[in-house]
Amino acid sequence: MLEELKEEFIIKKVGGRFKLSTLIQKRLVALNAGSRPLVDMNSDNKMEIVLEEIKQDKIFLDTSNELRTAADGDVMIKSFDAMMSDEL
């Protein structure tokens, strides 16, 4: 799993190490807040799920570094803070 982070193709795919780190962090927050995985995997390891979502082009960062998904017509995945403010 961690070896995949070192592979150049996944770093280049998202536009660099900083963007990869940001994308992983934002997606992990969304998954931990209850968002459903966008890939079918026999794993509960959220890091593995996120990496597979990146590989399958299911998630990406838009130009303002917001997390987006290719599913459902490019719908932005809300950050944890945005989800919490909606509930208030």
C-alpha cells in the first residue's frame, strides 16, 4: 500500500506529492464522515480504498483543491467542516 504512494505514476496522475497528500487527506475525512467508497473492494482499509479510487479516476482535486468525484456528474464531495455547518 505505502509502496503505491512512492510510485511515480500516481504522483503524476494527481499533479504532484502535495496534491496527492491533499487528495488523500480530504477523501479520508469524507470516508470517515460516512461517505461511501466509489470502488468495490474486499477491504475495510480506507487508505487502500482511496488509492484505488485515485487509480480508477473516481476522485480528483479541482482547480481550487476541492475534492471531486467522477461519479454522479462530477459532484463535489463536501468536506467534513461543510457537512458539520450544514447540520447546524
